[in-house]
Amino acid sequence: VELVGLRRHIEMQVGSNDWKELKRSKMKPDDFARGCFYPLLALMAACNFATYFWMPDLGLKSVLINAFSVFISYFLGYFVVMLLLCNAMPRDCRRQLDTDFARCFVMTALASLSLVQTFIECMPILEAVLVFLPLYTIYMIVKGVRLLRCPENRGTLLAISLSVLTIGIPMLLGWALQFITPQSAKL
């Protein structure tokens, strides 16, 4: 079950972007997180160690702290995004956001960002190009929002809110964690 979720997610990212398949699968958020979201976050954190090969003077402690910070920022980011969406959206949209599909939808958007972060960590020489890949996440969100079945007059608001929160919250949390964690000492 876990590998099937990861395979489906990667196919969706690379292939057709078919949100309907995810919705029809009626996958539970816990299964989706365990089979796809958490492994991609772990891969992203593990790929932070590639930084140690590109910049060996950085120090193992800094790399470990950064890997931890990146994982936590996306992990907590999911919960913060869902909390903000469910409390900030108009009442007629809130019910649609309290579904298994909506939770998997947000995890998929965050997982696509984690893939971007993974590529950036593994290939920092291409960062100037890869930094534009979050636009694909926005495209995925815009295409998938209609399946959340919010009222038509709220679809644009939901797409904008979800795009801004999905990209902004992990960045904000990552920045805050980098700010409060020690970075200077080497191991």
C-alpha cells in the first residue's frame, strides 16, 4: 500500500496531473502520509546531506540541523496550512476542506514542493532554474481546486490561498527554525 501511494504520487507529478484518480482512490490521509508524504519528506531531509559534498567546510552539525529544520518545516507546514485554511476560508468552503481528499490534496502539493527542494539540494548548480519549479505546484493546485467542490465564487480565493500558504508556510517555518537553531559550531 505504501509503495503504491508513492508510485501514484510520482506518476501524478510527472504525468497527467489527474486529481480525479486521487479522489476516486478514496485514500485515507494517514495512508497517504505514511506511503507517500513522509517518505518524500525523509528523502528531502536525507538529500540535505548532499550539501556536505558541495560545501565540505559547512560542518556536519550544520547539515544535520538544516536537514532536521527542512523536514520539520514541511511536516508542521501541512498542519499549519490545514489549520489556516479551515479557519480562514469562508464557511461554505470549510466543510469541503474537512475531507480526506482535501488533506491528501494539501499533502500532494507539499510533496511536490519537497521534490523541488530535493532537486535543489542534489543539484545546487541548477538552483537558478529549479527555483521556478514551485510554479508547477501552483499549476497543480489551480487544476485540482475544482475537485474540492467549493462554491464557484470561492474557487479562485481557495486556489490563491492554498498556493500562497502551501509555498509560504514551509518557507516561513524553515526560516524561523534556521533562525532559532545554532549554526556556528562544526562537528
